[in-house]
Amino acid sequence: MDLKRAWEGCGVDGYSRGMPHESIAQHYAQLIGLGRPWQVSRVEVSHSDQEVLIFVARAARPRLRCPECDRPCSGYDTRERRWRHLDTMKYRTLLIAQVPRVKCATHGVRQVAVPWAEEGSRFTALFEALVIDWLREASFAAVARQLRLSWDQVAGIQDRAVRRGLARRDRPVPTHIGVDETSFAKRYEYVTTVNDLKAGVVLYVADDRKQGSLDAFYADLGEKGCAALEAVAMDMWAPYIRSTREHVPEADQKIVFDKFHIAKHLGDAVDRVRRQENQQLRAAGDDRLVKTKYQWLQNPDRMTRSQLRMFAPLRDSTLKVARAWAIKEAAMGLWGYVRRGWAKRMWKQWYGWAIRSRLDPIKRVARMIKKHWEGVINAATTKVTNARSEGANSKIQWIKRQACGFRNRERFRNAIYFHLGGLDLYPKTLQSTHSKA
Ligand SMILES: [Zn+2]
């Protein structure tokens, strides 16, 4: 598109023709939402730079006030500041103002507050809101490219948004939480996320997956908050268990090792049995288990008729993996028992079967389940599951993919809060017009 001609067509070019100068200034003042004492003094358009410069000045001279304590102060000096604003017909648009600094007895030399931007930002609030809206839907790289921003500038806007959101958030009082780990960047670096399973939001993101990671959350929640917890769903991971036992009263009745994680452990065990057996069979020229990995891992209830027809002879065979699979499926069936006594009896029966299976990977999971009996029975009888936070985990995987791997833990943490924290992210000057999307 020929932008210069488009500009000329709308009569904003140079102000020698078309709309009179004054109404253009007024027009921009309205677009930016300026009120007294600020007004647009002039607008310049540069076609060579494809840029619109909006000069803003203070019309009246009301008393200057400290941005921190709002006390009237004497002026110190004035500085020219620029803010990137929403583009005007594809031209980069900048707001330029001489902004006074005041000298406050308590807070020292500070720049007075301006209504169009938050302190310290080089973007107007409307522009930051635009970036926030785009970040919800597109990758970091796409947002940077489309809005002509550097990666660091996008990250800075996201960081400020999250900080605002966390500062505004009411103190959470969750009753059901899920604790999860997720890896990022290099495969062995982790963050721990704590999810409110009822509200479906991430409450907390901590470094690593150590006891200290979860300790920090509980410390933040406080003694009362910890006492209010009714269920803590997690994987059978010793540091999380230790932390929860130390902070949550009657933890052993509240820790829940949910169906999801147990299914995952058993699924891994079945796959390990399959791999070993496949090797042995192939050495003897038997290819029955080649390319069958996903048949063993798939939920049989979701198989199509033809998938079932292919799978049935394997399932009914005398292969070791068929035995491992049957043990796993039996465990999944135990989630039907909701009465504690029954659930316990059935799990014990299952354990006896699994431990006599002569399949090492299965025996290992069986021992792990036995060691965490109470939590497994709790999960079976309360029906609390980490499914919600597993959903959050897959969203986190998306965040990782769209950001092409965060090299920096801080950014990864911010992105998790940004997308999953349920926070009010917009600059405060826009809070009234932009409610939570
Ligand atoms: Zn002050």
C-alpha cells in the first residue's frame, strides 16, 4: 500500500490543507484520552521516517505533586520524554512531552505522573494493552515482529503486566491444590507450579523441584492458609511430600497421589517391559511387538473397532507385556471403589498380583504405590485429581514451544503467570475500560 498517498487522501498531511491544525490536535487529544492540564500542542508527520510525532504540553500550571505521596512539591527541572503509542495508519506514533520533575522532601527528585503511561514505561498504557492482547494469542517472536519491538521490549511489557497482576491479586485461599513440575530450556532444569484446582489458575511458580521450591509457597500461604488446605494432589515425589508434611497439618490425610500420575508410572512400566521383550523376540526372529508401542499405551476405551481388532490378539497373548498391561488396566479399574475400606482391600489385592508378576518395572511401581498407600487411597476415595494442573502443564508446554525455549527462568516464570495466573494485567489507567478478557 502507498502509505503516503493514503495519508494525503485523508488530509492529515502537513496541516496546510484538509483538517485545520487545531481540530487535528483535538482529535489526537481525544484518541489518547488527554485531559487537563495536558493537551496536544502540535502534530508532525514524517513520511520519510513513516512516523507521527504528537507533542503534548501542559496548558495550565497546577501545583506539581510527588508521584509517590501526592504532596505538592516545588519543581526541579523538566525533561523531554517519548512514549511509543498506537500506530496511526501504520505509521509509528510517538508521544513527546516536556515532563516536570519535582523535589519531594521524602522521595527526592521524581518525575510527575502522566495520565497516559505508567512510571518507568516507554510505552503508553494503550500501547502496552495492545501488546498484552497480542501476547495472549501469538508467539513472542510474532508480537515483536508485527509491532516492531525488540524481544526485550516485549519481555519488559510482559514482566510489568505480571507484576501489576500479582500486586493486585487478592490473597489466595485455596482448598484444593495440585503441585507439578515442568522442565524448560535444558532438559534438566525445572520449575514447580502450584495450581488452585478449583479456580483453575496457577498460584505460584518456583525454581527447581526441590523441597525448598514448595516450602516457599507454603511460607507465602502462611499457617492459616496451610491449615485451610483440604487436598494436595501431586506425584509421588519425595521432596514435595516432605515439604507438605512439614507445613500442612494432617498432611497424610490430605496428600493425594492422583490417577494421572499413577497411570503415567504404570504406562512407563508397561513400555519398559515391551521394549525388553521386543528385543528378545526380535533376536529370535519374532516381530510381533515391533511398532506396537502406542497400542499398549492407548486407553482401550478410546480404540476404534479396527484398532481393537489389531490389538486383541496381542492383549490375549501369553506375552509378558500383555501381563504388564493387564495389571495396569486393573489398577485403573480400582478408581471405581469410593469406600475407603473397599478401596484399601482392592489395592492390596492388586499389589499382591503386581508384586508376584516377575516383571521388574511393574514390581517397582507396585512398591512405590505401597510406600504411598494413604495418598493413593485418598485419591481413590476423594476423587481429587491433578487433571486440571495436567491441563495447565500442557499449556505450559505450548508456552515453551511458542517462545522457542526460554533461555531465562525469569521469562518462563512470567509467561506462566501471564497465561495461567488468571491475573488482571492491564495498566491501571485502563483498568476501567479493559476488564479481564
Ligand atoms: Zn513524595
